Amino acid sequence: MQRIGVFVCHCGSNIAATVDVKKVVEMARMEPGVVFADDYQYMCSEAGQAKIGAAIKEHNLTGIVVCSCSPRMHETTFRSCAKRYGLNPYMVEIANIREHCSWIHKDMQEATEKAVILARAAIAKVNLNAPLQAGESRVTKRALVIGGGIAGIQTALDIADAGYEVDIVEKTPSIGGRMSQLDKTFPTLDCSACILTPKMVDAAGHEKIKIYTYSEVEKVSGFVGDFTVDIRKKARSVDATKCTGCGVCQEKCPSKKTPSEFNRGLGNRSAIYTPFAQAIPNVPVIDREACIKFKTGKCGVCEKVCQAGAIDYAQQDEIITEKYGAIVVATGFDTIKLDKYDEYAYNQSKDVITSLELERVMNAAGPTKGHLERLSDGKAPKEIVFIQCVGSRCADARGKGYCSKICCMYTAKHAMLIRDKYPDVNVTVFYIDVRTPGKNFDEFYRRAVEEYGVNYIKGQVGKVAPQPDGSLLVQAADLLDNRQIKMKADMVVLATAIEPDPSVRGIATMLTASIDTNNFLTEAHPKLRPVESPTAGVFLSGVCQGPKDIPETVAQAGAAAVKVIGLLAKDKLTTNPCTAKPDELLCNGCGNCAKVCPYGAITYEVRQINDHGIREERRLATVNNALCQGCGACTVTCPSGAMDLQGFSNRQLIAEVDAICR
Amino acid sequence: MQGLKARALELLNDGTVSRVLGWKIGENTYDPEPAFFETAEAMEQFVYNNFCAANLSKYMIEASKLEGKTLVCLKPCDSYSFNQLLAEHRIDREKAYIIGVGCKGKLSIEKVKQSGLKGILSVTDTDPLKVETLYGDAEVAYKDAMLDRCHVCKGKEHVVYDELYGESEDTSDADRFEQVRAIEAMSPEEKFAFFQAELSKCIRCNACRNVCPACSCRKCVFDSNKFDSAQKANVDSFEEKMFHIIRAFHVAGRCTDCGECSRVCPQGIPLHLFNRKFIKDINALYGEYQAGADVDAKGPLTSFTTEDAEPGVVSQGGIV
Amino acid sequence: MSVNEEFRPKIVAFCCNWCSYAGADLAGSSRLAYPADVKIIRVPCSCRVNPMFILRAFEKGADGVILCGCHPGDCHYSTGNYYTRRRMTMLFSMLDFIGVENGRTRVEWVSAAEGVKFSTTMNDFVAKIRSLGKNVRLGDLRCKD
Amino acid sequence: MKKIAITKLNDLYAAIAQNQSLLLPIKRAGQTNFGIWTEDAEVDLQTLKTVKSAKDAFFPQSENLYTCYKDGKKISIAPEKLQEESFVVFGMKGCDVRGAMVLDKVFLANPVDNYYAARREHGIIVSLACSQPEESCFCKAFGIDCAEPEGDVVTWLTADYLYWKPVTEKGEALTAQVADLLEDADDKAVSEQKAAIAATVEKLPYANISLEGWNGDALKEKFDSPLWEQLYKPCLACGTCTFVCPTCQCYDIKDYDTGNGIQRYRCWDSCMYSDFTMMAHGNNRNSQMQRFRQRFMHKLVYFPANNDGMYSCVGCGRCVDKCPSHLNILKVIKAFGKEGK
């Protein structure tokens, strides 16, 4: 029989205002196994924890129930507390009487009754808890960063500077990411390439960093501290060890009609190409879809002109298997597809472009060499309209419910830059709200309006209609003046919503990292653990976690690096003891549990057993505790109930059911 | 039958097998019992007639632990059960020598009695069955005395065997899911009344479970304390429901529809309906699946597709 | 129970730790109310929920059981909820087959970000159970007194 | 001797049920078992053997012994009420009536089982002669006369009438309750039926099976016989034989948590089950052979040894009909007979 202590937290007035905590204490005392119950203002505080500790000592408690906030919040706190006072941390259960009770119910009697039942269920469970011992697993002192944008580069640099090996896997031929496509950055207007390129060079030159470009993560197995990852190094068709980066091949390549990914399709590139001049590595790849040699077998110009003899048409994809202790996801973002936004005529007119495309247009290395011109006829625009929140803050299913966060600022930047360089161009911005929280952000926006005369109109654009004269008719509502606006524009720029790069879904599945409905990776805690995935050993850097600008990305990248360093600094990790455990006397060895195990944690072995005097050899399931993550899929597949989950055992869950239905 | 007996004896005598698992002649034609034969002398009592309905595959679990090979006689439908047990590592293929025996539909003395005959003294396994009773002689058509399951025969092919003996016949002449569909068409009240009446007869004798080749757990969850579910009392109608639902669930995707459960129920509960409902649902939602047809097949409840139907399909017009 | 007294169903909600339990937490921190009839049991993954737990709840007097997990494809354990989906489809179909009102059981996928969905789901489920009334077809009479 | 036209049987049931509950063979979902009579019940006197015996009337498959209630940390115990009202079991066959007498030996011997004793005291048995015995019947081997069974009232069913003969005081009292419905009758039809039954019984294949060698002294030779090892093999370890048996009396005692308290109940158990008499160290019979042997040794050796030679088998033949593997007590008796033991 357990000796259980029940501790009811007031959480200031968060709980106590709605739940009669004294009543919960009184009712808890009636429950089997309970030898002590008390309440306190803040159980999680030092004094609260000391109270728990004193009770553990005084009443020889073997288990405790804390009626408080969500276990997702403070389970770890109370487990550490228990441990400090000599109680096994897994003898702690939490009754969530805040999020699941006091915060959602108004009626005191009703909330109190429910709190009593939730406490009862936790008490019933802890009555069946058994002390669990965490196991140990080793840590491979090497990190993997998936994505070579500014987030990935920064994370890798920080980890490497701390002295740990780190590999970057980038799916495109060069690191650099979205930031390399940007012209200027807000609110300082410094040139993006000027601040990014040195970091790229640092990363490439760092002795602890290995960069796999044109490569993708193919398979991930293992767990925190001990991941095994297969990286597919796609065939570049160019021998990187021989290539000097002279660029002759690209010049001579006869296939030059492939839309350039780097220029967002606004210009073309050759079949053999480096995405941009400062690419790292400065080694081209052959796009086999576009290459005449690969398509027809004839050509071979690049091979002929390459003096280094680096062209290798026979190169094959290579699979590299490497072990890592930690994995950082830094897969970044893309702009959403605009197929569902016909009203903005994006697919009908070349003069309707996205903001990211405008970055390329404004950039000296871009398709227009930095001249602001209409892509349809090359004329200089006189009237430019910016439309904000295209697909962001969207109530319907066409777009995203969230704010893309960066658009207000980059639009102010674009408007300001255009007005600065081309004072004769009128710039009008249609917006829902202008959101400028950030250091020097609002000042920046105000300068755009006040100093540069950008015309901001609060209102949604209903339609952009291409006119026979080549102009664009913009129909909008001015919400402040409450009037309909019809204006002609030469160019329309859409502040298109950003979304996580589509590749993140597959990566999340491989990593078993959870993802939200918008495909942003979920953090372990939205406030307290924002750079960690709930999957141990997986960390988040940059926009894959949520929209953010460059300084935020860099800050988060550093934070993720610190978490990785903290992990890699350990020699051993303690493993989750809530793992599946088979009862050898009940196991049939049927093999069904292994079929549903996502981690390959279950194997079978033939063992001699003594079943109440019957001695025989049996095929029995064995669980590798280091691999098992404790999902419990196996427990339901097992018909005899031989497979059980420690910490969430059949009998514990049934006891909770019983306590609730009583 | 004599040929089969001779062949079995031959294999026993030449040491290919250490024993024969077949049927032993009973007090009458209609009550042969499953039996192991280890000697030529014992083999004199070997019988294989049209009343040999028992599925012997489950006995192979114990036989697999014995020294030497066991010759086992499997009818076409039994061979599916054998395969399923094989897939779940419950039996050892190396320990079995399978003679796939011919089957033209098996007879049931219960069916003969249901035709209204009482005090049966003897019966033949011919078509028609000639029945001698205390109260007069009668004849019963073979089809009328056949087990229900044989009317939805899986076919005459054995899915696993070492050699075949005798002719088989596909005796199916009914729609396998007709009864299931009839119940599906009922109102919830009618369904409930139907199963309440049927299950209230259950005496929890466990015959259905113990005969079932899919219920091969060393210790059934209803006999262990793992779920606090070890109940033997039929005090309350809930217990029967729980037992039969969970039993059906545990064998879902594993049940070959051999029909032994319904054959052995002393209260005549149509237990196969539970299993067949699951089979019908699985076929409809996850693709046609016959447990035991392929040893390497992935079971429907240990696999998935990302496009599977949602559980809500049940309340949105049901699974059809 | 007198006829005037409002029927307060007993409802058990199994929530997976990573998505739905967090969704319930979010509903709480967003103060999105749903009836107190719902009591949540935390499980690591929806695939931990054994049909026996659900029947057990009904046996002991529950009027409705709802199971919430991560959206298919988003399972923390990558595939757990796919198994849940098949298992529960089968179980619910069987309950329907034996004449149990099919609204008494439900599966909903609720992500950690869907506090609103959690709350509306629970409101809707409770309303459904209230309309179905007391569970009499699937319960142990010994627990009813 | 009284009689009542079979067309009026429903009136008779209603009259009996007016004063006490009435159990009789009722067909439900295709099977006939004893159940409580109601207006719409389908009474079935034609089926010779109910699937389960009438044992439930006195020794239910499961029954509450007492209930513990919890109030805070205080626990109170409420014993289950014993049977206080009389009830009638109608249509019990000679074998089942004898079955109850076998149970008496167990439950009425010291210490008396109060639950059982109360039911026996308040139960009135109206037995029914077996007009058409069947092939699996061998009650004669145990000295039972199915043509004139024991009971408080004995009845015979002919094509037109139910003949009614009170035998005991309880029987007389019940007869008085329904006297209005009964008319006087002579013994002729009954005598004819008895003679016909006797003639049929002689033709039954097992009616005269020899029980020689089966007695309380046979323990040693029977227990160690190698025959068991062959006989048990097809046994599925199900409990069909025990649960349909009118004399099997083993039970288990269990607790059920109702949420508000604990109901302690007892329920039939079967010596065929692997968890029968399971103890902390395991089971004292850990092979199916031992369990199988137990059942027959108990019926034919241990029971007579303790009860003045009375077998705890009454030859009803239910296990013969119902065993999924076609195993049964007859095959066991005959197997040993062949060995000449």
C-alpha cells in the first residue's frame, strides 16, 4: 500500500478563485492510500516545494499527487523536487486542475467537484505507480544541421566555435538560403550579401564544419545522443576536388533556358550552373533534366572546356551514413503558391510580382541588373502598388491564419528604397494593419511615410485587373475614409505569406518531430522551450518554427546552438524510463508488437523460462529501452496484455478510468 | 479414408513422422475426436469421415514442442489457420508434415437434431444421411446437415500442405455476409435486442475461445490480472458483451473465419457474426484480406495507409 | 434521477500528451470553456488507448468516451495515430453493430495549437451525449446504484 | 392424481406465478434454458434437455455474498439477503432433481451454505417425466427413474394433458394454490407412459453402462492409470462440460468494484481451467491431463468416497452432447472398462 501525499496548489487565484482548494484537500484525504493532504499558494515555488519535501520526510510518503497546472508545465519541477527529497521522481502524478478545470469553469461548485475527481484519478494512478529508473545512453559528439540558410549557418558556426563537429546538409547547390536572395535588409538597409557572405565563408572554412550541399537527409534512426542519419549526396556531375570554379563551363553551356531558381524564375540559367556568384561551394552542378548531354547523349561542351577535367557525367548519388548526437532543423521557408488568388492577377500579368521577386529585381545581380522596370515591357513604372497580407491573416482556407511577420517591414523597406532611388515613382501600400514591433522598426516605417512620402492606405485590395494598355487597375476599399478606390498602377507587388519549406514535412516525419497544422515545427514549450522540438535531441532554428526576421532567426539559431552544445557536452544521457515492458510469462512471441513499433525497438529471442514450474523455451519479445520512446502502440496490439507501458500501465489507466466513472 | 490411413501409417512407420494428428473413431459415426496416434496399433482407430469437423491446426502449437515431426491432417479451411499460426510464430513448419485432406463440407449432428430427430442411434455420412433413431428411421439431405460455415466455404484449395489426399469441393451456396448485412440493416434497438438475446445465453464456458486457432495466447487477458478483466461471472450482461467484443477485436485481422467458435458454442450463439463483421469492414475499408492466405501478408490492424477512413465513418452511414 | 434535474453525463476523454492534451491546455489558458462533465486522461499517444479502456469506462458508468490525438501525419511517434484510426474504426463499428448508439464514442484529431477546436469538440460531444441520454446498453448494472 | 389440459397450461403458470416466481424451460434465441416465466415467455416442454441444467435455481452461476460500502475511509459490510420467498422450478427432469440432491451433499453438510440452504428451503420442485429419452441419457445407470422422477410434485405430459401428482407437503401446498385449475384424473395414461418410457430406456445405448470398478476405493489404481494421458489429449480446456452439468459445484469467490463499494460474489468455476484454484505459487494441477483427470475422478471416485457411495454424475448426458471435442464421461468409463479395471 502506498503512502500518498496530496498537494493542492492555489496558483495564486488562478485555481483558488474557482476551485475550493480546501474541499479538494478534504476529499483527497478520504481516498485510499492518502496519508497527507495540504494546500498552498504556489506549490511550484521554493516554499511550496519545501512543503512537499517536509511532508515526504515527515509522513514517509511513497507517492505524491500535485493538483496544480498542466503536467506539461511543472511535472518536471515536481519530479525533481521529489527526487531532491529522496522520492523516486516517477512516484509523482499531476492532477491538472488549472488548464483543465479552474480556467475553463466558472461555477465554483462544479469546478470543485471536477477538481476532486481529477485528484481522485491521479491518486488512483499513483497507487499503482512503481519507482522507475532512468537508463543511460551515450552521446555522439557531433551535430547535424538540416538547412544551410542563415539559421543553419549561424547554428553551425556557434556549435563549431564551441569545439564540436557539425555537418550542414543543404538541398540546393549552395548554402546561403533565402537571405542570399535578398537585396537590402531592414531596418538598417545594409546589403544582405555583404553581411551573409562572410558568414558563408566562415562556415566553409571552419575546421569543425562539414558542408554537404546538393544533399538531402534520407533516413533517420536512433534517438537523442545517438542518431544515425543517411545523407543522400546527389550527383553533381562535377568533381568538387578538381573544379577550380572558373565558370567557363557555365558560359559555354548551350542550354541556357532553364528558369533560375535563385532569381525566382525571373531570369534563366544554364544547365550547368552555380546558383549565384558567391555560391559556396563554388562548384557548379549539372541539372540533368536540362542538360543536352544527359537528354540526348550529344553535347559534352562543358567537359571539353573544363581544363581541370572536373566534369564527371558518370557520377552517382552517394549515401553517407553518419552518427549524430543532436539534429537541428533549419529548413526555412518559401512563399505560398498564389494559385488561389486569381483576383491579384499574379498568373495573368508579369507586372504583378511577389516581394521576394522584387528583391531580385532590385538586386544588382538580378534579372534586371538592379533597374526597377516592368517585367512585361521593360518600361520604368510610375505608379507602384504594394498589397499587404496576401495569404497572411487569412480567415478562409485559401491562405494562412497567421501573420507572416516580416512583410510590413520589408514593404516599408521596398517603398523607401524605390522612393529614394526613383523619387518620381508613386508608391501606394494597401494594408490591414502595420505591425512594427522591433528595435527601430516603427521609426523606420514612419520615415517611409513621413520622409519618403509613401502613401499608406488602410484597406484590402479586391481586384487587380490587367488593362488593354498594359496597366493594372487596382480596386480597393479605403477603410479609414470609407470609400472605394480605383487606381491605375504599373506594377503591383504582393506581400505574399511565407510558409515552412515543403521539405519540412518529410524531415519531420523522419525525425518524428511534431508539426502543427501550418507545417511549422512544434516547440517543446511555446515560451519556455522555444528552440527545442518535443522530440528529444531535435532542435529548431529559424522560420521552420515560426515566421521571424533575420535578427530573430540569428538569435534563435544561437539559442539552438547553445542547447545542442549543452547536450553534446554530456558524456551520457539518462533515458526516458516510461518504456514498454513485456511480461515474459504472458508473451506469445507472435511478433505483432514489432510490426507496429515505429522505432524498431522490439526484437525476439528464444529464452528458457519457468512458468509456474513449467520449464520451456519460448520466443519472447524484448524491448530495447534506449530505442523505445514509450508511445504504447505495441501494448494495444498485444492481445494477452503481455506488453505494458511503464508509467502508463494498463492497470494505471484503468484505475484512472474507474476513478473518473465512479 | 483407408488410403489416407495407409499413407499416414506408412509415414509413421518409415520414421518421416513421429506421430499422426487426426481423428479417432468415436462411439458413433458423428463423434470422432481429435487424436494423436503414435503407433500402428493406435492407428487402427484412425478415422476420417464427413463428421470430422474439428480444425486441428491449433493442436500443432503443442505438437511443435514435441520431438520429431507430426503428421497433421488439414482440410482446406484449416490450412488458413495453420498459416496464420505460422505467421505468428506459434507453430513450427519444420515440425509439421501436412496432408491436405479432401473435404466436401462437414456434417453436424446438431444440424441433424435441428431437423427434429430425437434419440439418434446411428447415422451415416452419406448423401442423404440415413438416420436410425429410437423413434423411427429417417433421412436427411447432406446439405441440410452441413455446418453453417460450409455453406460459405472458402474453396477447395489448401494454402499450405506437403501432400494432398482426397478430393475437395467448394460447397459454398450462400452469401458469406448476408447475416451481417441483415443485422447492419436493423435499427440500433433491433440490433441491441438481437445481441442481447443471443449473448444472454452465454455461459462463459470459453469453448469458443479455447477452440479458436487465433485465440492462441498462452494466457488469455480474461484469465490474467493485467486488465482487471478476469471475470467468470455472468451476473451482468456487460461481461458477455465485453468478452465477445474484445475477443473479436483481438482476432480481428487474424481470424480466418474457420467457424469453429460457432460450431462449438453449447448455446448456439452465432459467434462468427462478430468476426465476419470485422472481416467485412476490413475488406471494405482496407482492401480484401484473408487471414492465413499469405504468411508474409501485413495484418490489417498492424498496418495502415495515410488515407485510411476516419472512425467517424461509422456514424456517417456506417461501413458498406 | 428526477426528470427536472439536468442530465450530467460522465465523459472520459483520452488525450495524447503531445497534441491533444496540449490543445486542452491551450483551451484552458485561452479560457475556452467546455462542460465540466469532460474528464481528461493523459496518454502518451492515442495509440496507447486500448479498446478495453473504452469498454471499461462504459462498464463503470461513462456515458461517452472521446479519444483525441495528433492529426494523422503529425503523430509525435510518427505513426501511432494511424493505428489508432484503424483500431477505433473497428471498435466503433462493432459497437454500432451490437446496437450501441454510435454517437457515444468519437475520435477527434486536435493539435497543440487547436485550443479552439478542443473546446468546440468537447462542447459538441457533450451536447451529443446529453441528447443520447444515459448509457444503458453498455454498462454494468452493478455500477449503476 | 390430477390433470390439466395442455391448452390451459398458461393459466397454470399464471396462477403459480401469482404467488411466487416460477422458473421453467424457456426458449430464447433458439435455445431452451430455465428462466423466469413471464406472459410473453416461450415455454418449451418439448425439448428434453435444457442446455444448462436447473442447477442455477439453487446454485446460480454467480451470486452476491455481501457488499462492502465505503464512506470516507470507513467501510461497512452489508450481507446479501437470503432467499425468503418461495419459488417454483417447473419441468425439472429426474436427472436434474437428483443433481440437486448431489449438491445437497456438498452445501447442506456442515458447514451449511446458507445461501444454498435458503434456496432449497424455499424452492418447490415440480418435476416432469421424460416422455422421450434420448441417446445420450444414462440416468438409469445411477438408479434414476426418468419415468417417475423425484420432486415435490411430479408431472407427466401427454398429448392432451399434464398429469400432476403432489408428493410432498410443499407439493400439496402448491397443489392447493392451483386446485381450481386442476381436475381429478386416474393413473391410466400415466401408467401407459411410464411403461413406454421404461421400454425406451432399455433401448438407450448407455442406459446400462457398467460402473463396476468406479467407487470410493478406486483412487490409487485409477489415479495412476496411463489411460488419462491418452484420454485428455483432445480436451480444449473449456468449461462446457462443467457449466452444463447439474452436479458440478466448484466455485470461485471474487470481488467486483462497483465504484461505490465492493461486491463479493461467487461464480461457477471449472476444474478444466488453467487458473482454477490458482495460488500464489502457481497451480496445484499444472497440466491439462491432471485437470481432466480431476473432473472424472471427482465424479466417480472422490465424491462416492465421501458421500456413502453416491456418484456426482446423474447421467443426464449434457456433456456428451455438448463437448466440442466429443469427449465425455461415457468414453472415460468405457475406456477403463476395456482395460478390464
